[in-house]
Amino acid sequence: MTQTTRTRRALASAAVCLALLTGCKVDTTVSIRSDDDGRGRVSVRVDLDAEAAFALQADGVALEQRVKLDDLDDAGWTVSPWRIEDSGAASVRLTKDFVGEDQLAGILDELAGEGGVLGGAHIDRSRGMVRSRDGLSVEADLTSLESGLAGDEEVARRLADAGVDVAALDAGLTEGLDSAFGLSVVLSMGDERRAWHLLPGDEKSLVVSTSRIEWDRITTLGIAAILTLLAALLFLAAWVSARRRRRGPRGAGSGGPVW
């Protein structure tokens, strides 16, 4: 089993556990930050309301035991401990670094699979003579939300072995996603930051970009231009001086009239 497959199954198992809480509220925030050198980090925060957290901890089972995220460490994710608020709400954060858009696309694929709610990652780094531009974009598609339960053969098999009607459960979970599912996306590029709260049925291109004038480069080009001009002036002055020396003093040897 590949590392990516293990990661997808770990995330899918967590999603199934959360989706089983139909009627509860589960909010997910995906934050993607990219620096101007193409490096960045993806952070995923899952927030459970008090009702969802209480239901997951039924029978005294801790959240860490109920929601299995062990495989994520092997796949390069950093998983924070669950944080329990005084209100009973709970949250967990997952982070993973990337270099370049290919690795970013792979991380989004790990989170939601190919054709998931987030994809089409693109990092733009344009370098001009006097201006540079950096951009980060992803495509969000919430038009066909599905629980994904039936598509995960291992999870579906385990549920079927336990006597669960997987097809009926999958249909019920998918129907309940509209009210239980919340997704926010935050994109950061340099000092620029944009945030979106997406609703079921949304389909959007999410873009953040920044540009800057390369003053150091402009200064260097200006100095080079001045030095080139000075060199041209010196060459011209030397050429004029040499020409005068070849011609001699004005009027010498002209053979003018003698009085």
C-alpha cells in the first residue's frame, strides 16, 4: 500500500467518523501559504461543535482513539493533539510542507482524492526586468458533495462485515452533508491574504497574488546606464582630442598672404 493511499484512507476514516454525526456541525478550514520561492505549507483545521465532540467520545472513548490519524505521521503530516474547549467543542490541526505546485497538488489529492472539493493547484512566479509577480490559485468545487464512503473499499468492507448497510449509510451521509459540512479556504502569498467561506453547490476559482517593483534591479540598471553613458562621453572626448592633434593648430601651414 502506497503512502498516499494510506494517507487517503486515514483521512477518509476520519471523515466517515465525523460524517456519522448527522445533525452535528463539523467545520473545516484549509489554509495554504506559499512564499515567493515556491515553498509553503498546508494547514487543515477541523472544528467539532460540542454535540459532535460529545457524540464521538461516547462510551468514554477518547477522540484520539475514535478518529484514527496515525498513518498521517508516516506521510509527512504533523498532527496536533486534540484541543478541547470549556464549551465541549474540539479541534485538531494537520500541517504539511510543500515545495512547488506539484507537491501542493499531491497534498490536495491526499486530502480529498482526485476530483475532490479542492484541486487545480497553480503557483505562478513571473520575473520581469522591473516588476515581479507571485500568485497562488486553487479550484473549489462543492457542486457534487459525496461522503466518499462507498468509494473506499477497505472502510466499506469493514462496515459491511459489521452488518452495516453501506449503500444506505452512504446515501444518508451524502444527504446530510449540506447541513453538517462547512469549508473555509485561506490563501496567502507573501503579505497578501484572502479567505473564502464555501457553501454546498459553490464552484469558484480562488486566487491570491502579489506584485512588487524590483527597486534593487532598477538601481542596478540605472547605475549601468550611467556608466555606459560616461564611457560613451569619455570615448567621444578622446576621439575629438585625437582628431585635433592630427589636424594640428588651426591655421598652421595654411599658406596665407604675406604683407
